[in-house]
Amino acid sequence: MKNKLRWLLLAFTSATLITTQAATAPISPLQQQSQAAYLSAEVFSRYHYKSVPLDDATSSKIFDNYLKALDGEKVFFIQADINQFANARTKLDDAILNEDLSIPFAIHNLYQQRLTERINYARSLLKQGFDFKTNESYQYAREKAAWPKSEEELNDLWRKRVKNDWLRLKLAGKDTKNITDTLNKRYDNSLKSIAKVKSDDVFQSFMNAYAMTIDPHTNYFGIRASEDFDISMRLSLVGIGAVLQDKDEYTTIRELVAGGPAALSGKLNVGDRIVGVGQGEKNPPTEVLGWRLDDTVALIRGAEDSVVLLDVLPAEAGPDGKHKLIALVRKKISLDNQAAKKSIIEVKEGDTTRHIGVISLPGFYQDFTARQKGDKNYKSATRDVARLLEELKKDKVDSVLVDLRNNGGGSLDEAVELTGLFIDKGPVLQQRDSKGNIKVETDVNDGLAWNGSLGVLINRASASASEIFAAAIQDYGRGIVIGEPSFGKGTVQSVVNLDQLARNEQPRYGELKMTIAQFFRINGGTTQLRGVTPDISLPSMTNAEDYGESSYDNALPWTQIQAADYKPTGNLTDIVPLLTATHNARISKDKDFQFLQQDIAELVSLRKKNLISLNEAERRKERATQEAKLKSREKATESVKTGKTSDKKAIATKSATPQDDGLLSNERNLSADIALEKARKDAKDVLLTEAAHILSDEVGLLKADAKLSASVLPKVEVR
């Protein structure tokens, strides 16, 4: 078998000998990566919820996943490359079991060569210019397209791609020199990024191709990815408190975190460039110019209370400007921008003003380590929400809306405990492991933190723990679920540290996040595939065919078990139709909502068309139409009399949805890019506003009808 692997490797290697300018050196697997792959296979086969043998059939799926990860849009490989890979299709299982990853790395090396060739070809087109009077179109989404049959076909595809890049800049008012300079720099940055790819990157890509053949939510984390995952769960890290980005080969400060060492020092500013990083005040800084951002970040992070020395080129200085040496003491940084937040929306109905408290929760985070150590102040989504509820009660809000849009989940324990803030003690979800054993997860705390009117706002990106919470609130009849059907992830994952299994003293192998159970609603159903269906639906810009659990061909099926023993606290049967009717009547007259529905219809049409014109006159006409539409909306918005808090955040149509400037984010002036990001965040949230109106309607109905109120609201006192 190993002889066959070597033969395939020789076939791939011979192909990679034909190189173009700026080709990078081949990347080879490390011994510990082959060992980690084998150990992962052992863990998957023994402990995964879904038993999948690592055989030729699985190898074929790994092969397809790997190609999709490398070239999902089919713009680098041609059919001849795919044919060349054919013998590898059923050999990737052997590569893992024999601890010989030569083939997947050879495939990646050929991919990297093809990518380099494409970028160089794109650059060559800039010298020729383009004819924008011809009538031709560019297909921009190619995942479902066939592989290009020849290099000539691929060249034509890239000609159209570069032509579109050029036209976008031209329509934005750039002249020929500016356009060629911008695109040359863009392609040069792409080549530099290719050269920075490491063995770890290739291995993680391949291992995820393997892991995700078992089920969509099983993943491999390399050492650095494991650290980032841990940070996302505990919402803290030890560092200097600066948001960094890669800009023109410089590590550039994009934001200073309030209260962090960088901000408190008063010596660093947005736009400053870090060109060197040293450990301690006496050690000379290591130059990091041109480094990958994650490598620089790894040097800046370190042990709490240790000193990091930064060599900084100030924002206003030129490349040869005077540097500053700044010593900072690393501290624990709380990532508060990713934590739960509150706001209050005022809704006016005639002479009545109601206050809707909104709690936005980006994730179900928890600092597991701090909790296990007995730290009374450990970071937790539930603790933060409980604190915010106390503040909202002091603000005398009439209702509470929990906004879980784009919340991809997190800690299952947090989902259970958060639900417990809104129900009296009782079951929240059920888990079934691979042996069929069922365990009921229960809130054991008496009383509620909030017993008033409640709503939950979800969208297609609300997944996992978000769906557990929304489903429980719905099953208990505790609150109204508003939005669009959720993601449909009804599986439970656990993280396995491979180094602990292997008893390695230093990190070598990384971690596995793998499915160990399936969860079920307390009513016996599951959110798997179908997600949570809202009580009141709002429009969606998401394409369900391409996003969500149902878009995966290897997702677990929907199924059902026996319901848990629980008693609903409310009955929404009578009130939901009333709220839906009022909602429909309101949005039929709401200009903002009509604008949103128009945008969604336009987006759906563009998705179906999947073509963009490369004719300048036609594109200018489209641009003019878009500009006229935005101006019309601005005028319509200005004509509406405001007075509600919700309306004071008027639609900043022009700044929130500006015309295309043809630039990538890191190509814009930093201040302009930050301003654009701020404008998008500040734009009126039409769906949030409507959800607040729905809850305001509910409060009005409950106050007017004591019998209805008794059937909807829980009778348990707040704790």
C-alpha cells in the first residue's frame, strides 16, 4: 500500500515541477501531524456519536471535501488536474492510517502552484486593458459549476474576473493608473499571502475535510486554533488590548480596547503600525514587518503581568519615519464587545409609550477553567444576562426581547441556565448519546429572574444553544419566538485534547471538536434539520438551500423521542393570531419594512441570475438606478416625523449602504473603513424595531384582557 502512495506522490510531484514566477517552495507534512491524524481516526472510530469507518468510501468523501476547501468556486484547478488526482480519491484513508500525508500535501502544493499561476495571469491582463462596450457577463458564484475543461477556458474565466475588478474601480471614479496600481498591489498581496502558508494550515484544512465527512459539526483544531476557540468561549485573553489588522504588510492597530494596557498607556493610537515585538524591556524586538498577523499576535500575547516591548511606527509617519519603543505590561483583557448587551427601545402607540428592553447575546460563552477553579467572578452568558435583567427591571421596561440573531451557540450548560432565568425549575432539553441513553437536562433553581412579557428574536444563523433556548421558551409557552427558521443544528459537541490522550507535555497534536450526542426538545422533537419555527415570521435574506443544517448532505436526520415530563407555564394559542394580524397590518404601511422586502426580492433575483454584466453602459445604468433608489429612500425617510427612540436611529441609507467603491477592506483608508463599519452598525435595524413593536402589542393586549394575561404570563414570582 505504501508503494502505491509513493507512486501517486511521484505523479503529483512531477506536475509541480512546472512552475511560474513567484512560485513557492513545496510544503511537507510534519511527523507530529501524521501522528495526530492517526490518533484522530482512532478517537473518531471509538467515541463519535455517528460511527463511520475510515475506508475507501470515506476517503472519497474526504477527497471531495478537500477539493471544495481548496477550490470551492472552481477557479484554480482544471478538469485535467482533477483527473490527475483520480487515483488519490480512495487512498486518503490509507494516508491517515499509514501516517503518510504526502498525497494531501502534494495536492495542496499543486493547488498553491495553480493559485500562483492564476494571480500572475491576472497581473498580465492589466497591461492589456479591456473593452467595456462588448456585451458579456461574468458568473460570480461557481460552486455548482463544472471544472473548467481547459486552461483556455480558465483563462477566459479569469479575464472576466479581472475585467469585473477593473470595471468596479472604474465605476467608482478611479482612473487607469489608479486602477492598475490598486489591482497590481492586490495581486501582489495575494502572492505574499500564498508564500506565508504553513504546514499547519495545510494539515488543518485536510483534517477538517476528514472530520466534516463524519458530520458537519465535527472539526479539527490546530494548536493556535484551539487557543482562539478557548478565547471565544471564555471571552478573555492576556495581552495589550488592541484590535489588530494586516495592512500593507504592517500589523496595524484598528481599535484600542477601553481599559486595556494599550489604551491606558496613552502612547498608542489607531493607525499605529507595530514593526517589532520583544519580550521584556531589555531584549531587542524581533522585526515582524511582513509577518502573518497571527504570528505577530502570538508574540504580543503572553503571561499576565509580563512585559512586551513594541517597536511602533506612528500612524502619521512615513515608512522611514521615527519609531517609538513602548513597553506594556500584559493584562487580562475582557472581550466585552462579544458579551451580552442591553438597550431600550421606546415604542409609541398613540398617547402610550412602552419600553422594550433588548438583550443582545452574540454567544453562549463561559470560562470553564475559572468556574472549575471556584472563581466567583467567572465569565458567563447567564450571569451577564441576569445582571442586565436586574438593570432593565430598575428601568421599568414593559417587556424583554432576547436577540439571538447570528448567535451560533456555545456552552450547553449556559443554554440550560439561561432558560432557567425565565422559567421555574423544570426540564430544558433532552440528550441522547450513541448508545441510545437519554438524559434530561434540568433547571433546578426555583423562581424566575423575569416573569413579564418575553420575546426571542432568531434568524437562520441562530444555532445550537440558541435553538435549545428558543425551543424551550416556545415549548413552555413562556415567550413569543419571532424571526425566521433557525439553523437546525441539533447535535452536541465535546472538545477532546489529543495531547492529553497522548500524554504530551507540550502541545503537538491539537484538539478535536466532535459530536457526542443529539439533543431533543422537551416536547420530544428535535431542532435537527428543521430548526425552530418562529411563532411570528419575519423576512429573510438567507438562502436556505445554501445555508443551514439542511444544506449539508451528511447531516443527521430529524427524529423524535418521548416528551419529557414538563408543564407549560403559558398558552400563546389565543394571542399569537392577534399579534400576527396587527403585525401584518403595520408592515403593510411601514416604509422601512417595504424597503427591506424590496431588497430581499432584488437579492433573490440576483442569486437566481448569478451573472453580472461586464458592459460599462449597462453597469452605469444599474448604478444610477441604485443611486436613485437610495436618494428616494432618504427623501421618504426624512419626510416621516420622528419622535420615538426607535426612529431616532434614522436610516442612514447613503452611509450604511454606499455605492460599491471596488475596494477590499484592507485597501481602504483605515479611518474610512472604520467609518463605514460604524455606519453599518448604526443603521436602523428594521427587524429589531418590528420585533419590539410586536412585544409592545402583546403588552397592550395583556393589560386590556386579564383573562388573556393569566393564560400567557407565568404565576411564579421573580427571585
